[in-house]
Amino acid sequence: MDTNNNEELSSAVVASLGIVTDMGREALLESFGCLSLFDQKQQDYGPKNIAAFEDKTMNMLATTIRLNDKVQRLLNLLQKQAKDPNSTPNNESIRDSARDVSNYGLILALLEQDKWK
């Protein structure tokens, strides 16, 4: 989705949801990037990549472990950046990791509501 489409969609959603703050609008735009990444990964991996168990609680636990792994990687990237502000990751940006954390949270919410398919 290109930037113009995102901004048009954002304007419609902002009006529909009654979002009034600048940060609310910025978060909405960022959420479009998260959802795009979410959809791309679903196309590549499918839902069984996350929900491999028959038991909902086990699927939620497994997702939480993946979320923790991502948070630990993010902490590592941030610690490296704190030590050397000019350092850049070789393979995954802080933004990529942040989007993954957001998406794992979304997956947990969908699992908890029995909507993950």
C-alpha cells in the first residue's frame, strides 16, 4: 500500500473512530505497516506456524515465548545502539522488531478470543 492510500485510509479511519491527537494519527499510520507485515507473514507461513497445538493455552504460551524472544532481540539492538549511536543492525531494524512485537500482541489477542484460524 502506498503512502497516499495510507493517508486517505487514515483520514477515513480517524474520522470514523474519532481520533483527535497527533500521536493517535501517527499510531494509526504505523499500525498500517504492522498489518501489512502481519498479512505478508500470514501469506508466507500461515496460521499453523503460530497455532501448532490443539490447545488454546499452549498456543498462547508458545506465542508469548516468541514474543519474549523478539523483546530480548530488541533489547539487544537497543543496548548496542546505546553504546554506539552510529551502529546499525545488519539484518533487522528496531522498527521491524517493534512491528513484530506489536503483531505478536495482536496474535495473542486473536488467540485469546478464539479468532485465530
